[in-house]
Amino acid sequence: MLNKVTKKWEQKLTVDQKEIEKLAEELNRSSLFIEVCFQRGLNTSSEIEKFLTIDDSWFHDPFLMKDMEKAVKRIIEAIENNEKITIYGDYDADGMTSTALLYESLEAIGADADYFLPNRFIEGYGPNIDAFEEIIKNGSTLIITVDNGVTGHEAINFAQGQDVDVIVTDHHALPEVLPDAYAIVHPAHPDGNYPFTDLAGVGVVLKLASALLGELPVESLDLAAIGTVADLVSLQDENRAIVYYGLKMMETTQRIGLQELLQVIAIEPEIVDEGTIGFQIAPRLNAIGRLGDAEPGVDLLTTHDPIEAKALAEFIDQQNIERKSIVEQMTDEAFKKLKIEKENSEIVLLADENWHQGVLGIVASRIVEKTNKVSLLFTIDPETNIAKGSARSITGVNLYEAFTKIDDLFISYGGHEMAAGMTAHVDQLEAIESALSLYLDSLEAEEVTQKVDAFVELADLSVEIVKELEELKPFGTGNSKPLIASRNVSILQNRTVGLEGDHLKLEVEQRNQLLDIISFRNGDLNNYLFEQQNVSILGYVELNEWNGKTKVQMQMIDIDIPGPKLIDERVNKLEQDLFKAEASQYVFYQESSYQQMKGYLPASSEAILIESLEEAEKFTGNSKMIIVDCPHAIDQFKATLQGNYDIPVHCYFYKDEHLYLSGLPSRKDFAKVYKFIGQYKEIDLKKNGHHMINYLEIGSKQIFLIVQVFLEAKFVIIENGLLKIRNNPEKMDLEQTISYQDALQQFQAEELFLYSSFKEIMEALNK
């Protein structure tokens, strides 16, 4: 059974602090900078200097790729013979930049070139026979695929059968049998000798362009950088150089379409970095391919017309706005479905006829973020009863491997460990869900370790040191932003920000050193945080400039909150509206409130009565807990939470009568009551109990407890409704009686849960 993963932070590699200090002194660098370098395998001064000094030597000879020479000769031949060449691209940012780069390169050497990008919803991914047929009808005698092609056997065979040569340029995983293309240019081709196999599609095209032109097309490195960052290939080796120089090109870009797009985004070219590409440019280019025709993306990147560039940039930005709107709507719908249908399921599988196929993967990722469950989302064609979907996985579950175990349930599928696309008949969806659940049950629980570059004190995070860390840019896959952790910082302020309160803003302190924190899409964490709370934080440090001042801030990706996730929703009255939550566990400690309110719960929720410590110890929480009333004792509440620290716990802590307000009886009160009973020999509590209360000026609750204690200690007896002193009772510490101890625990529980701050509650629970 795959249980919930446990959080653990540790450094990627163990480091020798003496070595760190020695190298820091040698290079005149901070210890933190050297420690981060060590985590990247840069252990000597020469390795560090080489990593920081990017030059032309980082680029490899394009002719080391298999079929590169053959491809170049065929293209030159086509140009010399005035043949029409069509570039067959792809509908994502890598495919668009690949198409644009090759199109510009072919035009530069006089080719009659055109381009075609398949539509996600019509032709789908990769070579398509119908599309190839149309391209051939339009006069092309040479087709060059970019960012696709190695699995396009049928379409390529069709074209070759029409005496049209196909040159494949691709970077995706090679199948066991390659298509019968004229040439296959691929960095990982088994018969090639290329020293770096992790180029993006646009990187492969850059090498083809270099071979065609006889030199590196420097003016096209901006396109290569965009596609490389967008496709999440490793930013090591040649990719690092591509992005480094590409970003420099973008600082002074003469590409009109890119200028207009940056203007729409409201970012100056000189401050563009890999983050701008990954979070601003690439999503906009990908948006048009997700919603429809992707060719406007290539048009934008290649146009020389300022009016057309402006119109295309605005159109693409609008498409991205529409894409975000669709994602938000679908995300909201998916979570509503999840709460009603699948909240307690081990995996999430949801389907809807109205969902947009192009953004299913984004929404599935959102669900994984919130639930930490493998998530599959489908859109259904009601005419064919075919469901097309996207899936996202969690650490420890290889999605592609899981699908291979149940491949008979799919019409088709493809993908990798963390993401996949699939098609199935609607009536198979339930079977897919069951089969995947069984597969997950067969897996062993896995402890997830978050690899950290360094653990630091806040005092180590100066503006100068963060600037030093930025010299390791460009960051991305294989050269990620330094992930920095700091333990035991104190929260000074916490609040949510954003239109919907989606984001979390913190100010934390450690030994008088302050740090501002932003955490995107983690606004709900604010429910569990309070001022002066000690937490540990993990994230990326960056510089924030505001009003001419530069300061360090952290973009937090994780937080370690000691203790349970309690949400303060204390109430003075139980009303029916408090019992509407679906798929929730309502925990009661008082039978009276349990009997009163259990009938108001939705059918998907459960009412649980916990009256003893033993029952609390046996309790297992679900995905959402609501504590209705005040526990009898602090230990009872601790036992209820044991093993349920990852579950949000909403606390009503209702109590109809408060012992804390009346207080516990003192020793003097016990003596007064005993003396009073002794004087009157016998007391009819029913008739004269109120006289005793008035005479002694002790509250009724205290007197009731005192009598209970006396009875338990055998100081008094009740016969025929009359309270009498017993002769010669044995001496006993009355505060050790069960009755008094129960009352003391109740008093302490009320004091903590009803009258203390949540900071004090958390401190008490963490003792």
C-alpha cells in the first residue's frame, strides 16, 4: 500500500566544511556560493571557473550527428533545383521556435520554404498522412520535420512512396525501429557521435542551421533559448551556452514580434531572463497551441511587419488570458467533482464532456499539487464515447510503467514517469481507476526526500551573496535555482495576498535578521500559521527592488510546520450551517451534541463520537476533520490527532456549560461543605440543596463536584435521598479522586481550547 509520503529535507551531497572554507578563501567567494557549487558537482576552482566562463568552445561540431551531412546535401540540392521545402513543426513553444529558426535559416540561403504546424485537435502530434498529402499536393518535394518525426512511420512511408524525401530532426526518445526517412538528425542516434544528447528540438535545428550556414546563426539564438527553456531540457553543456547567449541576444533584440510580445507582457528586454521565458513567453506561445492553430506563434517570431507583429502579440496574449480562464474554470469544476465523487479515492480520475482537451494536463497538475494523488482527467466525446485525457503523477509512482501494466484498457497512451496522455472508451474509465488503485496498493510506501543546496542562517542571505548566486544562471532543469532552507525562524507577520487570497506573504525573523517571503498558490497555509510561531522554510532566494531599495526575499516552496494543521473556527453556538461539509469527519466528544447534530450531516460525511482516551487512540482521520465540541481532556485531543498531522483540522470547540468560568473548588470549599453536612447530620439535596448553595456562597457546579468527590472517597453516603456523613472515614487526598481529576482535566481542556490563543494551543500540543 502506498501511504502518504513523509517530508524530509537534506543536502544532495555531503560536504566538508573545511574544504568549503578553503575554496571560498582561494576564490574570494562566500561559503554559501561554494557550497552551492559543490552540490552541482563543481568541486575545484578550475571546474567553477569553467562553469562561469561560457564561450564559443561550449558549442559542438554539428556534423558529429548522424545524417547531418546527408541532410545538408539534400537541402542544398533542393535549393539549387528550386524545389519547394515544407517545414513540419509542432504546436508547442519548442516546435514553434524550431520552425521559425529553420524557416529563417532556409530563407537566408535562398530556399523556397514554407511551414506547417499540425493542429492538436485535428492532425494531433507528429507526422500525419492527411497533412503530408496536402503538403505534397501544394508542390513540396522535401519535408523537414522539427521537434517530431521519429515515431511517424506511416506518414513518412507515405511521403517517401510519393517520391518526396523526408528529413527528420527530433530529440524525443528513439523507438526500437526508426522510420524509413531520407535522413534522421537526432543527437542520441545510436550511429552518431554527438557528445551531448539532451538538446531540445530547437537545439537540433540550431545545429542543422549551423551546418547549412557554415557558422553559428547568432541572430537566431534568441529563438533557440526560448525553445530550450520552454521544453525543460537540462541546462547543462551546450544547452547552457544556447540559453546564456540567447538571453544576451534578447536584451537588444531586433525581432519585432518578440519586442511586441515583451511590450504586452510589460517587461523590458534588458531584464529578460530564463524565468521570463518559462513563466511569461513560453506559456503564451503554448496557449495558442492548446486552444487551436499554432501557426500564429511562428508568424509572430518571423514577421518583419510592425503592424502584424503588434496584432499577433495582442492576439497571443488574449489567447493566454482565455487559456487561464479555462484553466481556472476547469480547476474549480474538477475540485467540486473531486469533493463530491472522489475525495476519499486513492487516485483522482475525473471526466467531463465540456472540458477542454488542451488544458487537461495543467488542471491535473493543480490537483496533484493540492492532493498529492495520481490524477487523470478526461474530456468525453458524447458522439463516439471516446475519452481523451492527461495524467500527472507523484513521486514514487512511474506513470508510464503503471500504464504498461494495464495497457489493454487504453486505446492508446504515451508519456513518461510523471506525465502521460491517453485515450480510452468511456466504459473503461472505471476499470482504469480500479486497476491503477490496485497497482498503487502493490507499491511500498516511499519516504520523499527534498534535496536542498544549503541550510543557512538568515544572516547569511545578504544582497551581495544573492547576486553571487545569480552568476550561476541560467537556471533550469539540470541547473536548478539554489534551493535554500532555514530552520527555526519565527513568524512576525502572515497574511494572504492576491485577488482570491491565493498566495501567502510572510515576514520571518531569526536572531534579529528579517526576511520577506512570498509563496504562490499557498494561501490556504495561512490558516495554520500564527505570529511568533517557529517554522522551517525552504525556497529560492532572490532580489526584490522596490522604490529604489534592493532587499532579499524568498519564494517559498515548502514549509515545515511543527504539530497538527489546526484551523481556528471556534463557535459559541451550534447551528445547522456548520454541518454542510461533504466527505468530512465530524468528531464529537459530548454525546448530547452528537445526538443533536449528527442528523444534519451530508450523506458523504461521518459523525464520530469519542468519549474516552482509548477511543481517541484508535481513531484514524480522513481527508478532512471537524472537531465539533471541546474535548474532555488535552490528552484526549492529542490522541485524536496522533497520526493525523497532515489532515486539516477545523476546530469549533463548542461547549454549552463552561466549568472554567465557575472554577474548581478549593480546599477551603471542601472543608466548608463537609462541616455544613456534619452540622445538619442529613440533608435532603432535592429540597434543601439550594439553601446549602446560598448559605455557603459556593456555586452549584462546585458543590455538585464536591459531593461527587466525597461520595467517591466514602466521606458521605446517600440513603433515601438524604446526604449523610460517614463515621470514621479513611483519610484520602481528595484531589486524587477520579471525579476531581476528571474535572481538573476538563477545566484544563476548557482553559486551553476555549480561552487560549491558537499559539498557546499549538505550544501545548507540541510539548
